[in-house]
Amino acid sequence: MYSHYFRRKIYLMHQENTSTAPDTAKPGTSLLDPFARTISYLRLSLTDRCNLRCLYCVTEEEGDGSLCKLNHEDLLSYEELVRVVRVAVSMGISKLRLTGGEPLTRRGVLPFIAALGSIDGLSDIRLTTNGVFLADKAEALFAAGVGKVNISLDSLKPERFARITGVDCFREVWRGVETALTVGFSPVKLNVVVMAGINDDELEDFARLSQQLPVQVRFIEFMPMGVGSRWSRDMYLSTDAIMAAISRLGELLPVEHVSHDGPARVYRLGKDARGSLGFISPISHHFCDTCNRLRLTSAGSLRSCLLHDEEIDLRAILRATNDDAAIRAAIRQAIVNKPKGHQLEERLRDSGGDCHGRMSRIGG
């Protein structure tokens, strides 16, 4: 078996021999990494600013509010982002997710999304949001081209929700959920970061919600992210433990995997459930062998793995040249850099190490 080094060398030689010329690139082109994974998904973090301060996202260093956010000029402009997406789509990217921070806090986001929707070959635009502004913007987002939405919802109890997020806004978020269902986003996914001793006593309540509403409730293992992360083994609950707790309510029936499920293993709690349950296990059952994504951070850096800190400064490239070949080269290099796996379990076991990137900039 080849080492990662030799795989990279072979991959680069192949790219040099088969790279598509700029004037003949077509949407639908396949992008393969050195481990034969098809790369088709780009996540854009539009801003590192957020109106909430969720305890699993904001590190202890950021907790007092003293850590500076990016200046506006440090963010990629909408014109720069559209340029990157247009090039990426011409290379084979077909799915785009807008994240943050909270993407709906950035001014002018609706015309930007409409501009993305006009890119030939971009078939899937999604949004991850905390939901606070969603009720007011849902119809316009849907009209601009967003078809699928993920909403962070870590508690169904308003007072606890306020403790987790730092803001008393459960009612606004829930109104966003209801509006998203009315407008027609499909699917509507509710992201629940499960934390032992914090919200794990609500697992059954969330599971019942999937029986009542046509949503996918996604239980996500708590990950160690950033220097000063609040993650600890005492707060970590594995997917196996989460599923065992929910199984007390009834049989979990596997749902056939479809493209919009991503890394989640999906089940229904009973055959009559209106919605479904998704389980995302980045630590206990990692899905690195099927990972199809790249990330563009709010600081303009290309990142091929959430849990590896290697990045390419795409902002500098964009501002140094108008030649799109430089963007293509950076995207190919990010794909070359993509590791076989995140090796988080080994890092935690050996040194207690974690990913040092800031979740609000990487885009979760």
C-alpha cells in the first residue's frame, strides 16, 4: 500500500497529464483525491461573526468576548466568493453549503445567494443557520435558490437553550423552524450537538419530535475544536450510547441512504414517523473514507479537513492575480492535502490534542 506521500506524487502526476484546460472545463467534471474519493462539496464560511455564543463553539478564550473578529476587508468579498465558486463548479463541485459564524448576519447575503444560483452546474445550495433570523428571511432565501436548511437546535427547553447559546431566543428559532417547513425547504434538518450532563436528558424528546414533524433530527457527537475548547471526555457521548437511549422508545428502522443525507446514518423511529433521525459520529464511527468536501474559511483559507489545520491562503491568491488558473491550482493542492482520516481518536489518546482552528471561522 502506498504511503500518503507517494499517493500525493502519483495524484499530482496524473493531474498534470489530465488537467482540463480553462477554456474547455465543463460542469460535471469529476474531482478525485489521492484516495479515490470524489470531491463534489464546498462549504463556504461567510463570516466569523455570530449573534449567539454557543458553549461548544465559543472557546474559553473567546468566552469573555475579548477575542477580535475579522475586519470586513479580511473577509472575501461576495465578488471573490462568486469567482471561487464559479471556478470550483467548473472543476466538478456541484454542492455548496453556506455557513458561518451565522451567515445571515452578513449584509447583502440574499443578492449574493441569487448570484450563486445563476452559476451553471451548481445544482444544490444549502444553508446552516442558528435560526434566529430565519423566519424573516426564509421566503427570500428559498426564492434566491437555497433548497435545504440545517438549523442548530440543542435544546427544546427555552431556559436551557438560553444557557447553551448565551441568548434567550428559543422562540425566534422555533418560529424559524416552523417557517422553514411552511416555505418548502426539503429537507429541514435540526442539528443537535449532544453533550453529556447538558442536554442528553432530552434525547427522547427530540426523537419524538421526529415522529411528529417532517424534519430530520441529527444527533452530532461533541467534537474538540480550537485551543481552549470546552470539550472533555466527561461531556462526550458516543453515537452508540445515543442510539441505545433512543431505542427505548421503539425500533429504529434504517432509511435507505440518499445523497442529501451526507455522513449521517438515518433511521425512522417507527414506520409511522413523519420525520427521521440522523446520527453523525465524527469520533466513534468516523466517515473519512467517504468524505467529499472542501472548506473555505471566512478568512479565505482553503481547508480539506475540519479536524486538520493545514490550509491554503486563497485570499492572497485571489488578490494577487486575475488568472483563474491560480484558483484551480489552489483547489487541486487542497485536494492533494486531504488526509485519509482525521486520526482524532489517536491524537486525543496520545496527547489530548485537538484541532486548533476556530469553529466560527472554519464553518463547522
